[in-house]
Amino acid sequence: MSISMYQASVPVLVRGLTNLQAILGKAEAHAAEKQIDPSVFIGARLFPDMLPLVRQVYIVTDTAKGCAARLAGVEPPKYDDVEATFEDLHARIQKTIDYLKEFNAAQIDGSEERSITLKMRSGPVEFTGLNYLLQFVMPNFYFHVTTSYDILRHNGVELGKLDYLGGR
């Protein structure tokens, strides 16, 4: 049995974003319960040279929407990166989930050999669709979801492995 590019991308990304929504919800509830200014969590980072939570969420959503769009051969939408509250971050994630759900298997399946070029600060990077998905998107997506989780856990939000994995 084989797995399609669609199955390996869109549903996986939606699940990760949905789990991140729940993690942020727990952080928001924790801030309210402990009377902590929510902006403390939004701006929190694991180490001074690392990006704060808000930027982690920007990258997670940009990675997800970029993946579906590029695999389908369309230009990804641009977000303004102005979100500054939990409410804003929830809305950004939901907007990304809604965007991903606009795609269907027929648009993405067969993109294994599609040429994808990313413009990076160091210069353009070339991928096939399969390599883009497996060697760039998924590691990048999970790195930033995990870092978001770690920032919040480090700051006292009661999270566990099942929060990260989400419901079945």
C-alpha cells in the first residue's frame, strides 16, 4: 500500500496545527489562572538568541501553507505577521487550517517530482516535491511546533506528551 503526497502533507499539517491550537489554549488558560500577563508567554523564548513563541507560530503556519501551495503549484498567501495575542495566534492558525482544507488530493498527488525553489537568505534552494516535503517541510514544521511546546512547558504551562500528539 502506498501513501500519497496529499495524505503525507495536508492531513498531517492540519493535525499538527490543531494540536498547537490546543497547546496555546492551555497556555492561555494557565495565564488567566495564574494571573500572568499573556504577553509574557507570547514573547517568551528558550534562550536569548532563539525566536519567541509568536515567531515560532508564524513559522509553523508559513511552513504549512507554503507546503500545500507549492506542492499544488500555486503561490502561497502572504500573512502580515502582526499577531500579538493568543486570540490573534488562534485566528492565524485557524486561517491556515482553513486554507489547507481548500486543497484536495488531485491538486497535490503526483507532485513528487515537481521542481520547487525556495528563496533563502543564503540563496535559492532547489527541491523535488518529495524532498521538499520530507526533508524540509516536515522537519521544519515539527521543529517549530516542538519549540512552541517547549517554550510554554519551560514557562510552567502544564503540558504533556499527549498534548503534543493530540487526540486520535
